[in-house]
Amino acid sequence: MPQSKFFRIGYGFLLIFLIILVGTKIDFIFRPIVVLVQTLFFPFLLGGVLYYLFRPVVQFLHKRKVPKVLSILLIYLLAIGLFVLLFYSIGPILQRQVSNLIENTPALIDAIRSKLNDLQQNEWVSRFQESEQFDVKEISDKVTAYLSTSVQTIGTNIANFIGIITNIIMIFVTVPFILYYMLKEGEKAPQMVLQTLPERQRNNGTKILKDMDIALSSYIQGQILVSVCVGTMLYIGYLVIGIDYSLILAIIAMFTNVIPFLGPIIGVVPALIVAIVDSPAMVIKVLVVMVIAQQIEGNVISPQVMGKKLDIHPLTIISILLVAGSLGGLLGLILAVPVYAVLKVIALHTYRLINLRKSKEL
């Protein structure tokens, strides 16, 4: 049997595929593991994000002789206070806008259909349809049918909706406990990793873990702060131009802003839909607000906030977004690049740690 490096790699892949094949035949054994990962993924993901946001404050207080447990409790009290403040300041506005949006959804769908029908009657569009395989009526029917189906789905799947709400509540109940132990004992994890290295290599291992930590913290903190700034700027801009549902539209843009390239476009689409129903002038105003916000974010905020960015090739990002969008929809688009960036840092530095452990050099 050949013993070359190429064949050994081939044997390894065949063994992996064989294990996967066997696993699919006895999925009842691995199903609990899948359920366990699905259950713990979001609580630990959210806990990890909050860990990197709150850790600088804990370290700041701890350096000033405040016990770590007390520092964490003070941060929790501060977070609760900010949450209550936000709830009482923007909660009524958000509730009113959500209620208005739900009540006006049928009228909004009819208005969109009417605008698309008017567009179909336009002379220039008619000429374009004659020369190209492009039918505005077909697009109009598909868009309105999709919107109507989405509304009906929300109404007929109350049980699923309740299940989602229950999962969200469970996440918010468990995350504070996960975050508490991360903040309290987070420094122990690198020490456990270093114990697996030869003693002579632990100084280099400490440097690698520190580089990993800096890259992760700068990316997570920077992305969240930039997204909050963009959402705030858009909300102020939407208030100035007087568009309906300004807070909802700004929150959507804030969450989608974590998606590189496509995020700003996805975030402004709902605002453009509302603006189209309003008037052509409102569409121009929304585009102006978006351009101003993105210019400020790209030229002022991001260079100052992001610090040490993760180097991801644009083609890689586009590929990730295409796959994630097909597999996970909007949630996949939102999580794809941040998760990839984090996994990339972990993989690269883990590879360095493995090589360091195998190294026999002093």
C-alpha cells in the first residue's frame, strides 16, 4: 500500500467521510449532541459578545481595588438601569410604531402594488419591457404575493411564534449567569491552554493568546459600536426628514450594518419601501440620509473605532454571504461574517499553538 504523503492525506479524508457516513446511519446517537450545540450556541454567543463589551469596565474597576464580584454586580446594575432608561424613553415610541406598522400593513401592500402598477404604465418602462425580458407586472405580483404570504404566515403560526418568544426568554435568563462566570473566571481559560504547552514555549504561547484576544475584542467591540453609531445617525436623519416608522427602520439598519458590503444596502431597503409609498421626494431624502451616514461611518467612525481590523478578502466575504443567505436567510447574513472572522482568528492562532506545542526548538 502506498505510504506517500499524498496517499496518507487521502486515507485521512476517506476515514473522515467514513465516520460521517456511519454517523448518518446512527444519527440517534449524535442527535443529542446536535440539540446540545443548538441549545447552547446562542446563549454562549451572546455571552461572549457581552463579555468583550463589559470586560474593560470590570478590569478598570478591579485595578482600582474594587473586588471583581462587586465590579460585575455594579455593571449588571448599570446595564439594568440603562435598559430601564431605554425602555421608558424609546419603548412607547417603538410600541406605537410597531402597532401602526401592523395595522397599516395591508394598506402598505396595496400601496406598493399600486406604485408598481403605475410604474408599469410608464412609457420608458414599457419600452424597456419590449426590448428586454423584463415584466414589471410579474415582479409586482411576486412582491405583493410574498408580502401577503408573510403576513398570513405570521398570523397562522402563533405556536411557532410563542416557541420563538420562549427561546428568547430562556436566552435572556441564562445569559447573565454565563456572562457572570465568564467575567469572573475568564482569565483561567488561557492558563488552562498554556498548561498543555511545554514550559519552555509558554512565553510564546502567552503572546499568541494575547494576540488572539486583542483581535477578537477589537473586532467585536468595534463592530457593535460602529453599528450603534450608524443606527443612531440614521434615526436622527429619519426624524429630520419625517419618514414613518423611523425607529424601526433605524434598528433594522443597525443590526444589518454588521454585514459588510451588503449590510448598508439591506438596511436601507425597508426605508426605501416606506419612502416609495410616501413620495418620490422621500426616496431621495432617504438616499441622502443613507449616503451621509455611510460616509461618516466609513471615513470618520470606523477608522477611529475598529482599530485592528481582521483582514478578510472581499471575494471571501461575498462567497460567505451567498452561502449563508441560502442556508440561514437574513439571520445567516447577519451572523456569517462576524462568525467567520472570529473562527478565522481562533483557527489561525490555534494552528500556531499546535505548531508551538510540537516544536522542539528552545
